[in-house]
Amino acid sequence: MAIHHISKESLPLARLAKADGHKFDHGHVLVLTGPAGRTGAARLAARGALRLGAGLVTLGVPPEAKAEVAAHLTAMMLRPVKDAEDLNEILTDNRFSALCLGPALGVEHMHSEIVECALASHRATVLDADALTLLSKSRALMEALHGTCVLTPHAGEFARLFPDLKLVGDVTAAQRVCAAAEQAGCVILLKGARTFVATPAGDCGLHTAQGSRAAPWLATAGAGDVLAGFIAGA
């Protein structure tokens, strides 16, 4: 198995260029937040999506958190999302091209239904944090994953999602992440100082942030939320 090393020079920058077209040509990302007092993670993800070049970004917010979120928004929009029924209604608008959910979303049954609804829409979907916890507890949700999903676990979340695939050593980690991507049928990004990105087809990329490339400031609460937004915005 070949491991491709990823550098900033190899990353696509077409989104950032925006040579022509209008906002809907650059995608509309819907980011779902948690309840009042837990919206910061999703707001970071939304800002990440906007910064990377998404044409529009909307935050789906529980009604009790509307005032909290609205106080922080400028370029982003807001839609009330109380439950899976509300999300399903919003997704009748086909202009929403990508979803991002998980950062501080919650892990109750209603949140599992929201994840199920998101997956059933077959939109490009980034699943992080609480969404990964919900996946790890539900075989039905794991089976609902599709080829345009991206999972972004850290090592602990990976272990819960794929308990039969233990991470031991760098090369073995690449093999395990590829096996996980094949098993899940979607892209897996295992984040850490050595970040592996694998596709169901067996391709694997490695981004190293060690030695002279070390980035210890990324080991900070919120960095993963921004990464999830970056992926959705791409």
C-alpha cells in the first residue's frame, strides 16, 4: 500500500480562488449546533467552512439557542432546527450541498435521529465529535454511511468506531485506517500529529506535523471543530 505524503503545496486551492460564478456555485453548507450553552464548537466549524470558501453557510440551531447564536453571526445565516423533522424540512431545499454535524451536538436519542436524517439525505456529510459517538453506538447508523461521508475521529473515537481495528505503529495505522474506510464505505480522516486520510478504494494520505513541522498549538480545544468546517467548506 502506497502512502502519499500531503503538504500544503499539494492541497487544492480552487475554492479560495473563486475566479467566477456566484455564491451558490461555491456550495451551501449547513452546520448543526448543540443546545444553548454548547453552540461554540459548531460556530467554529461554520467559520471554518466560510473561511475555506463555501458560498453560503447556515447554522441549524435549536430554538432555545437562537439568541445566543445570532449574537455571534455576521456573514452566516441561521435556521431553527429542533429535531429531525425540522432538518428533513430544511433539506427539501436542494441548494444545501454539504452538512457538518457533531461538534457539541449532543448524544441523546433525538440527536441520533438527526444524524439518521442527515445520512438519509445523501448529501456530502462531515461527521465529527458527538456524531461519531452516536455512530459508535448504532450499527444502523454505521450502515447508513455512504460514499460522500467523511469521518474525522481522533485515536480514541477511532477505537470506539472500529474496535476490531487496533492502531499500532505508523504503517500499521495506515493499514488500519484504510481497512476502516473500506468497512465504512467512506473517507476516514484519523487526526493527530500524524494525520491519515484514507478512501474506501485504498488510497491513503499522510500529513505529518512532527519535528520541524510540529504544530503543538493545534492540540487545542476547537481545532478539530474548525477542521470539520474546513472539510465541509471544501
